[in-house]
Amino acid sequence: GKIVVAVTVLADFERLHSVAGKYFLRVVSRNEPLTPRELRRLMFSRGEVSFERLACEKVKLEDLDDGLINHYIRKHEERTGRPLNLSTEEFLINLGCAIKKGGETIPTNAGVLLFHEHPQLYLLQSQVLCARFRGTDVIEYLDRKELRGHLPELVNQATRFIKTHMRMGGRITGIERVDYPEYPEVAFREAVTNAVIHRDWSMSGEFIRIFMFDDRVEVMSPGRLLPGITVEAMQKGEVESRLRNPLSVEVFDKIGGYIEKLGTGIRRMIDAMRAHELEPPKFELKGDVLKVTLKGPGEKFMELAEKA
């Protein structure tokens, strides 16, 4: 005998909402107010504020590496078929890798990450930690490296680390040897590239980690998933292309050899693993870290190598 009103509020992951000038985060059954620092952190993680475009105050324009800049300019001109006709300063400002501030041109965080020979001097979180463990647990490691350098170089070094520590089988067909790697390079190189260009660089105390075991490779990248992207969609290879670090993606795309086609990386990983007769990659969100696991052939390695 009473009038009932049912109100349905759809989840809105696209915008932040406030009440009476305060922002709140839902924690179990409570509404917890966000501090200014927490709000800033959340906006970085959601891609609503660009860490790439912030000035890296301690770096001067002349600290950037001319060789890296000129290499990118050459590749850009080759891809577009026309000269840029810009000074280095103008080019970096147009790209978003430098900004004018107080009458001075200062590199942005993206400029340092992409065009400084040693960005870890200013952005320590940009180093990549690699470890090859004995067995299947994080107990004893056989090799450990802290990779340093600009972002494309980090991808190259991490890829070499995996190739160095994975098994290589093969068989002789006639006079030729057919090699069979433990993991398809397309899969682990894509996992490493995605970790580097999509991580949340505002998380200053977190590093990209690459752990190798006897039975798997784990690639862990700091950063929550952007709004609209879910682990379930990633597992199916049906991920919409959304960029947290568009400047880094543009540079990687223009120099070539890292991004085949935007939005196809996860599908390529899945296809490469299946073509290698391995399980598809496993995607997990552990707190603020996205973990990609490539499960190896284990004891079936020699059997698969013989079939290669």
C-alpha cells in the first residue's frame, strides 16, 4: 500500500564526481574522502591528467640527446615523406616533449623519458627490473639486472634479457636447422613494449618488473586499467585502443619496429602463443599493477621442438 521509487545509477567510469566540493572513493560500504594528493594520483592513473606533459624541472633542453632526437626526426620524415622544417626546440614543443615556462624552454617528462640518454637520473621509476629465478618460485635468482636508458632502449634490453635466458630447441631438416624458441618473440616483445608505453609513470616508487621462471615469464607494469578497459576484454583480445601516454606511443610508432598497428598488440600476443601451441597470455590486475603471464611449454619443450 505504499509508493516505491526504484533508482538505478549506472557505473560511470568516464568522469570523476564530487559532492559539496569534495571527491570521494567508495571503499567497501563507506565513502572515503580523497586528499588532494590521492585525487591527483587518481587522475593520473585514469589518464585525465597527463604526466607526460608536465615539465621536468631539473633538466635543461641541452641535456637531451641530439642523436636520439635526430634519429626520430629522420624516421618521422621517412614515414610522412616530407621534411619537418623545424628547429629542434620547435619540434620538441610541437611534439609535447618540451614547454615554454618563465621564458625558458624546459623538457617535459616525456621528453626526458624518450630523448635523454639517462632518464633514470631524474625519473628513477623508469628503470626496469629483470630477474631469472631458479625453479618456479621467487626464492633464488640466477641472474638479475636493473635496466637503464631511454624507453625504446629499455624495450630492446628487456627483450634481449628474455631471449638470453629462454631455451632454444630445434631439429635438422635436410641441411638446414629449424629453431624452436621456448616463447614466441612476438608475444614477449609485445608484452614488454606494452608495459613500457602504457605504464603509469606518476607512480614514482614502482618499477616495471620482468620475472622469468622455469615454466613462465611474468611482465608486471604499474598502473590501473584506464576507464572502459577490463581484464576480461583483454583476455578475449577485444580491447579498445586507449592511451595513457600518447606522446610515447607516437614516438614508438614513428621510429618503427615496436608497434605493428595500434590496438592490435594483445590480439597478436594471443595469436602468437596459440600458433606456438602454448596457452594464451593470462592478464591479471593485482592492486595497481597489471601482470601478464606467458606460460611456457615446460616438459613438452623438446616434443614441440621436434615438431617445429
